[in-house]
Amino acid sequence: YCSPQPRLIYLSIVCVLGISAIIVAQWDRFATPKHRQTRAGVFLGLGLSGVVPTMHFTIAEGFVKATTVGQMGWFFLMAVMYITGAGLYAARIPERFFPGKFDIW
């Protein structure tokens, strides 16, 4: 509410990345092994979408306020979890070690 222009920009980016993630996850064209890196990249981008606004807040308001009021630690935890998930997905874990055991359909 204090910074409407950056808020609009950041929310627009998150919406575009979210829609991209839905498209990549649901469209059969992207289900091929050829597009595995594309899928991982889109999900990685979505996961890292909170880093730029967090850094912006940290620069604008200061590190102490960002860690206390801004809850910056939770954003970094989210980024680490998204990066870990994208890495596991790109490396095809656990499917690589147990082929066919984790098939849903």
C-alpha cells in the first residue's frame, strides 16, 4: 500500500510466472523430456520471484527492518525450498533411482 507502482510490477511478474507454470505443467507439448529444463526453469523462476522484491525492500527500508518487520528469513527459506525442488525435478529424483515406482497413472 505504500509503494503502489513496484507492487503492481512485482505482482504482474508473479502472475505471468504463475500462468507460465500452469501452462508448462498442463500442456502436453511441454511434457516431453526435451522440455524438462524449460519446466524446471519456469518453476525456478516462480520460486525466485520473491527475491527481487525482498532485496528492494531491504535496500529501501534497511536490513534490520527487513529481517524483523519484512520477515526476510521466510522469503529466503521459500527460495531455498523452490531451488531444491527444481533441482530434484531436473535431476529426476526419485524416478531415476526407482523407475516406475512413483508413476501416478
